[in-house]
Amino acid sequence: MEVTEEERFKDLTKFLRFFEIKVTNIEAKFKFNQNKSKEDIEKVIQSLRDNQQVETANFMERITNSMREV
């Protein structure tokens, strides 16, 4: 006997379970390799630029410069 699409759908939906989670708090940490040398960081930034990841390189450069100012 051939199983119809509707019967197959009904059979499969028996195994579905749904749940809802209420998010009440989000905590995040910004991690940046503070233990790397200035030269290492500059190499990474240049490598990012070489690989057309300019936005990431610019972001990393801004973060590095702001860390030096502190």
C-alpha cells in the first residue's frame, strides 16, 4: 500500500517537539589577544589587509590603538 504525503507528514510530526526560551540576560566578554607583541598584531593586521579583510583589519587597528592609549 502506498503512503500518501499527508500520512507521511502526520507520522513525522509525531516526533516534533517545540519549546520556547525567554532570554532575560545576555553577558558578553570582548577578548583580544592582549598578550601578543606589537609586531605580531601588526602582522595579523597586514595579513587581513592582504586578504581583503579591510574592515576586520581596521577594527583590529582601532582596538589596538585604543589599548595603547590606556
